[in-house]
Amino acid sequence: MAPHNIYGGVALSLGGAVLLAACGGGGGDDPPTPGPANGTLRVQMTDAPACGYDHVYVTVNRVRVNGSPDADDNGSGWVDIPVSPAQRIDLLSLTNGVLATLGQTALPAGNYQQIRLVLSPNSGNALSNSVVPTGGTETALDTPSAAQSGYKIIRPFTVAPDTLTDLILDFDACKSVVPRGNGGYNLKPVVTALPVVVSGKVSGALTPAQAGATVYAERGGLVVKSTVADANGNFVLSPIEQSTSSGNVDVVIVPTGRATGIVRSVPVVAGSNTVVSTQGAPIDLPVSTIRTASGTVSPASAQASLRAIQNTSGQNFTISTTFANVTSGAYSMALPAAAPMVGTYSTTLPIPLTAASTAAGKYTIEATSINGPIQTQPADVSGGNVGANFAF
């Protein structure tokens, strides 16, 4: 099934609703006794951009949901949303708000807690799950757990009676593909689930020269959604959950060969689109020298994730993320040496951006072990490439 975009501003619809009623066992004049109400759950998938890959393929054969967050594989209460036939999806085609529909089914209305995403296993020369590195050849992705019991996602959501409920699985390919160092790759799925009813989007435009820029939506310096600008410089960050405690996001734009752009305090409203720039007045960031922060994480079995954080006006922003190689522990990140261009959201466009000169080239590299411990080191690339090693 070809990917498509359903964002039309309406979170819920009555199309596809299902209502089942059982007849009562009384006399001829007795009214029928209504059975438990059903709703319909539709599951779709989207993706954030991947780092250094032309294609990332996964084959989904089933999605399962359960009302208990603790239910095991063989426990009771599972409802399957069949994906028939199984869909082989290129995750990198699902950016800028594009969605692929996996399937839908009727199920009892109520509250659900757990989702399992089940992938088909690779078999012989048939690669159900694979990756094509930029400039390389297609290579199998090792997916033991996702192809057996399914990848477990804990996310409460409600299926209302007589209603079609949309649930989006946001698959972050960049964080999910981990190189092994021997030419192989592991898939450690990083997937979040988000009901459409509580989500909104943020869109904007860069100059065409900045096509391919990575764009993040962040809260407190942590990435909640990312995408890449298309060939015309346009980008859409969707879906983003509307949060009652911290509804705004910061939009961080990282083009190749240019300074970082940051638009702070961008509101996210469920069912709506917040625009930060337009094609008539696109964001055009200045050219910057790009430097490298690199090093090793030991032991490699720490399977560390890393991010480069930049602080301006007392606020942290994630500028780049990567994984340490699971065999060698090596990592590398390209970072702008120029000052980030920073502004605050306004409904009046264009939003002015000014250079935060004191932050130019100054970063903190944060390494997080798979077991939880976190280490940080400063990295000042204003004068050249830097090294930062970590030992857990």
C-alpha cells in the first residue's frame, strides 16, 4: 500500500465505525440487550530521518494491542491488527508527515496500554529487513526480538465506541540502525506511539540550497520529532504531541555546511499546523565551517548513544545525534563552528534570527550507555576538530 498523508486537521472521524449488539434472551416484547460497544483502531507508521543511509527497509506483518502494560507474549487480552499481506516499507519514504497505513480492525472500546510491532524475519536471500548505506549495497538488518515477540511499546490510548481512532507508530530509523563494525547492522527499534487526537504539526520552509537539512522539534533539549527538508527546502514535523505541561517546542535546523538555526517556543496545537516560515520568506542560514567531534566509547559493549548539545541563553539544544559502533566503540559527529542563529516564535513572519556569538563552536558531548549511565565532556570546535573519549 502506498504511503499517504491523512493530516487534514480532523483528529477523529465516524467513518469505519463498528457497533456490535447482542440480542437479549427475554420475551418477544422485550427490547434487545445491547452488547459491549466496539470502536475501530487504525494503525499507521511514519519515520524520522536516517543517518547516512539511502534506504531502511522493515517488513511489518502484525500489530498487537493489549489493555495491560505487563501482558507477556502469551498472555490474555491481545487483539491483533493484521497486516495482510505483510508490508515491506522503506522508512526513509515516510518523512515530512507522510504516513503508511498498516491496517485496522474492530475491537472493544476502552483503554489500551501496550502495543507490539511484529516484523517478518529475514529468510535466506529474501531480505525482509535491510539497510542500504549511502554509496553502499543492501545489507541485512538483524532483528531477533522484533521478528519473534514483537517490539514492545508502552503508550496508553483510548478507543472510543462507534469511532475510528488513529494511532501513529513513529519509527526513528536514525536511532534504530546500529552498525556492528564488521559490515553488519543490528536493528534496535526506537518506536513511539501517538494517537492523532492529541497531536499537531509544525511546518516551515528553508531556501532550496538547504534541502536535506535535519530539522528537530525539541522539548528541554530532547528531540521529540525530527525530519529532513525536502528538495524545495520545505519541512513538516508531524506528529507532535500537544503537551499540557510543555506544549511549546523549539525548532532546531541543522543544514549541511551552514550555521544552526533555532526558533524557540513554537506552539503545538492538536489538529492544527503552526508555521514558522514560508516559501515567500524562507529561513536562510549563513555558511559555516564544519568541524568534527569524534572519539571512542569503551567498552564497545556499552552500545552508547551520543548527542551534541549546545547551550545558549541558559537553554540546551540537541544539534546532532549518533551511535557508537557496537564493535569498535568509535563515533563521529559533524558540528557547525559558527554561532547558532536564534529567534523566538511569532505569528508575524519572517521570524528574526540573531547570532548567539558566545555559543559559537561550543558543545557538550553526552554519551549514554545502554545500561543507563551518562557521561559528558566539553567539545569546543571553534578552533578545529576535537576528540572526546568515554569509558564506562
